[in-house]
Amino acid sequence: MKMIYTRKDFPDGFQFGCATSSYQIEGHGFGGAGRTHWDDFAATPGNVVRAEHGARACDHYHRWTEDFDLIADANLDVYRFSTSWARVLPDGRGTPNAEGLDFYDRLVDGLLERGLKPAATLYHWELPSALADLGGWRNRDIAGWFGDYTDVIMRRIGDRVWSAAPINEPWCVGWLSHFLGHHAPGLRDIRATARAMHHVLLAHGTAISTMRGLGMGNLGGVFNMEYAAPADDSPEAASAAKLYDGYYNRFFLSGVFHKTYPDEVLEGLGPHMPARWDEDFDVIGAPIDWCGINYYTRKLIAPDKGPWPSHHEVPGPLPKTAMEWEIYPEGLEFFLKRTHAEYSKGLPIYVTENGMAAPDTVIDGAVPDPHRIDYLNAHLAAVQSALADGVPVEGYFIWSLLDNYEWALGYEKRFGVVHVDFDSLQRTPKASYHALKAALTR
């Protein structure tokens, strides 16, 4: 089974890449890394499948050369990775961990040696436990702590990375982790949510300014987006879907690009926002050079009579991935077009994550995953449609290179184009990997 599109079907200079995150693949038990709130969350019964954690993960810490060879051999251009705050600063502040800084030095040099572009993300959810003890994302001081961390790591690698973004998926840091409680720190608290959602953007802007001060360029923001569809034709369902779109998608884009928050979101979060929050937009809105969109699925939203936000998700009719996420590539096209028209307005846009989980198994030394090839084909078709309408999409990065630690779902959900045996840690490229390699031949 082949990819429908090849490199030649995209504009010159269009970047193809893959993405990972530090805690999900590195092995946080190695190299002097400090404890994170994910270690604490996973150690609490009931939070994570089989209480699995990231102490070993894919052991990328020791196997990165093999993994980078896989990226290069697939004819990809860019590797989007994250640096771990707790690996660089075990207590979140204070004395850096020399082993951690040296590790990221090796990673960047290893990518450059293979002709790959390093795309760094500063935070993919592994908050040092010592900072969680101080309130974590609820504490306004976290913006300064994050700025200091940014300075430490980017003084080491910032001269060689191709791009940098401060925080992966602010909705997950704010809402998923503080309102729904599904991710660390596992809170279900609207006051904590309002503060976390604001402070994550304050930290984003602080990091952008810090990197500008170091002379860095090609700086962006990475936003996850879900298409919100009304569950029925009622006005109430339409309002519910609009609110979901507001706190999931538009809150963060609006803060960065418009220096405002959506009115319908502030109806619920406004009473719980930190003091003088509206004075922070000059920091939050620090200019960026590109916008990243992480996209996977849509949700059907139905109204209810519960407390704000007074709605809930209902199952949809479309084919689903192993995450029970509907496959809806039309949503990616929608977000590419809307983001360009209403927010980024001409800045380059990258699809910084897109992919699917499936119960992939090794059969006679191979891993057939035609479903994933179909998924990638459909979403690349959405990118093609956006390009045809003049949207400046300049890259597409697959999630993920490797099967890895899927947070609260442990090691059950496989997103990789490379299969990982979590006992032996053997890597086996899947059919989708080989299809991509053929399609991206230069």
C-alpha cells in the first residue's frame, strides 16, 4: 500500500517531519533527571493504566543514534522533539544538570550530522515535582521560572536548532490537567483551570521574549485543536459546540494573536482568573514567526443542565482510532484555513502533530498498518486542499516516530510509524514507515 502523495506534490521547501516528546520516549530514570509530576501522578492508584510510568519508556536516552538513523532513512527533513525541564533543572530552578544539558547537545549535533533539522519544544508536560509543590501552573511565578529554564537550555542548544516553540498543547496543560483531571496534576478545579490556562500563555510569551533576547529566530507556538460539532440541530447544541471551540481552540489563539480571550469562555472562567490578568497580553502576544497545529479528531457536543460549561461529548458515527477518536480530516482543513484567515494571517503554518493509534503487532518481522497509511493520506489531502486555497502551510509532522508512553493510557496505545517492543525495546518499522520513505524520496 502506497502514499497517494509524494514529495513532488508539495511546494519546494515543504518540510516533512516526525515528532516525539521527552518523557514519552527518553527514559526519565536516566541521566540525573529530576522527579516530575507525571511520576507522582502515575504512582497514584487509578490514574494510569497498570500504574505505568516513563522511567524507561523507549530508552531513547541510550538508543537515540538508532532512532535518528530511522528518521534519516525515512527521508524526513525535520525532527520535532522536546527538552525535559526536569532533566535540565532537576528541581525546576537552581543548578542545571550537566548530564541533561550534554544529552541535548548530543541530540542536536546528532540531528545536524544526519542532515536533519532540529525543531525544539521546551515543555511537553513533564513539570518538575518541586515546582508542582509550589502550585505549578496555578502559580504566576511559573512564567519567570519557565523563562529562566528557557535561558538555560537555549544558551546551550539555541544556536543550532532550526526552530523552537515554548509549550506543546496549552489546552492539555490547562484544561485537560486541571479541569478534567485526566493528566498530571490530575485536578478538577475551575479556579486552578483559569489560572493554569492564563499562566501557560504568560509562560509562552516569556519564553518567546527570552529566546529573542538570545538572538534566536524561527520561533512559534504549538496549539492542539479539536473540531467541535453540535450533536444535533438545536440552538443549544450549537452554543455548546461554540463554547467547546472557545475554550479548546480559540482561547489560546486569541490570547497570542489578538491579546483577548473569547467572551463566552470568560463567562465561566472570568470569576476565577488571577488578579490583573488582562495586563499580561503584551507579554502573551509577543510576535511569533509561525503557528503550529496539532490535530487528531472531532468531537460531538451536546448541551446539558449541569454547571458551566453545561455540555458533554457524545459518541460520533465515524470510523475511530484505537483512542476512540473519530477520523475527520475535514477538521484539519478547517483549522488550517481558519487559523490563517483569523489569527496567523500570512505566517507559515505547520501541522506539528497528526497521526493515529492502532493495535499494531509484529507479524513475521513486519508490521502491517494500512489503516495508518489511509489516515495519513486523508490528512495530507486536507493539507493539499488548504494549499490550493492559498494557506501558507509549510510542513507536516507525523505523530509519532515511535510507539511510546501514552500518558494515562500507559503503553497500550501505539501511535508510531516504528513499532517498539516494550520488553526488548526492539524497533520495527511499520508499513507506514516504508510507505513514507518511498513517498519522500528526493
